[in-house]
Amino acid sequence: MAKTRADERAINKTYVEALNEARTRSIALGRDRDAARAESDGLRSQLSDAARRIADAPPAAVVEYAATVNQLFAECSRSYQGMAEKADGHAADVRALGGAWPVMRHQRVEGATETNP
């Protein structure tokens, strides 16, 4: 009985630690999300300003701007592809872990009912 209680305490301790670590990760992810949103808002403002300035820019500047935008777009595209590959890998890992997780299935006993298992 003492071993069972010790095992239960160990399991509960591991569970609580896992929950605390998950909360800490969630808080950090929230900060990262907020920082990314602020960065995105700043970029949106810069793009809006650039659109106004490019209307009055000389043709050579417009060509240079277009080349730079194309290069930036290509870099972003590669980054998003890499992110998608990682996300697919994580999703596959989750499916594999879920499929491998031990599940105890209740076996029906002959004569058992919903109210009288």
C-alpha cells in the first residue's frame, strides 16, 4: 500500500510539473505572439508609407524597389515552406504519439448494462 501511495505521489508530482511547464511555455508563447504582432503592425505602417512614396519615385527607384520586394518575397516564401515542413513533422509526431498511447478499453461483461456494468 505504501508503494502504491509513493507511486501515486510521484505521478502527481510529474503531472503538476508538466502542467507548470506548459503554463510557462504558454506565457512565453503569448509574449512572442505579442512581439510578432507589434513587429507586423510596424511593417504594415512602413509598407503603407512606402506605397505613398513610390507613387512619386523616379523609375529607377521603382525598379530597385521591385527587385528588393521580389527578393524579400522569395526569402519569406522559403521561410514559410520551412515552417510548414516543421508543422507537418510536429503533426505527424502528435498522431504517432496519440496512436501509440496505451488505452484501456472497457470490456463488456455478458449480461452487463449501462446502469449495471
